[in-house]
Amino acid sequence: MTDRASDKQQRCPCGSGEAYHACCQPMHQGRPAPTPEALMRSRYCAFVYRLADYLLETWHESTRPQSLDLEHSPDWSSLSILDTSARGDSGTVHFRAVYRLGNGWGYLEEASIFRMAEGRWYYVSGETTEGQLKSGRNEPCPCGSGKKYKACCL
């Protein structure tokens, strides 16, 4: 766990607006995610807190890697859910995650596929694109603070 563990009493990194202990922490402690979106949010939060075991546990066995090294994972800043759907045992979540990139910001956008097995949702795979964000001075800051970029991280 990183030094960001002290942030866990604050708002959840997944962007829900709830406190971590009321949002993603119960899933990190074993409670099944109720929807694909909830699982996606909890997995994003696990990337922020570098919880590799949780990420592997929630990865569908058909596509799960043997191990996951998060040592060089980016400094994730914010998550936006762009679209989500669930039908029966299948679901999708289209999201954009923003991270620090040197002196700027990068993003990873993914259309993820989820499957339910034995009452639990699992991440299966996703089609990703990555790029660099070009934030204007008066646009919201990519860090997710809610402030304008010029008054925050510029």
C-alpha cells in the first residue's frame, strides 16, 4: 500500500463522491460488486491504492494474468464513467481515467467487458486508447479537484 492509504478517510478516488470506507473499501474487503460500473470503480480505486491482489481476484479467469506489477503504475488522478450497461450476466463500462504525465496529463480510455460468474462480476477485457490531455487554463483541472486548471495544477 502506498502513502495514499492515509487518504482513505477522504472521498473515494473512484469519483463517486462518497467516502472510501462507504464506497470501494467494502468491495476491496470481499463484498461482491453489485454492477459492472461498481466493479470498474473499485478496480480503478485498486489501481490508485496499488491493490494488485484485488485486481487479480476480480479479473475473469479466462483472461487473468499470472501476476500484476503495479510498481511503475501511473499516478492516477480521476475517473469518468462515459457509458455503462448490464444485461443478464454481461456488462460493459466505457470510462476515461486521467493520470499525471511528467509536467502534463495523460488519459487511458477503455470500453471494458464484464461477466458475472457465481454471483460475482469480473473484468474480462477491454479495448483501450491512450493520449495526452491538453487542458486550457479555464477548463476544469484534470486532477479532479473541481477547480479551474489555472488555479490548481498549472
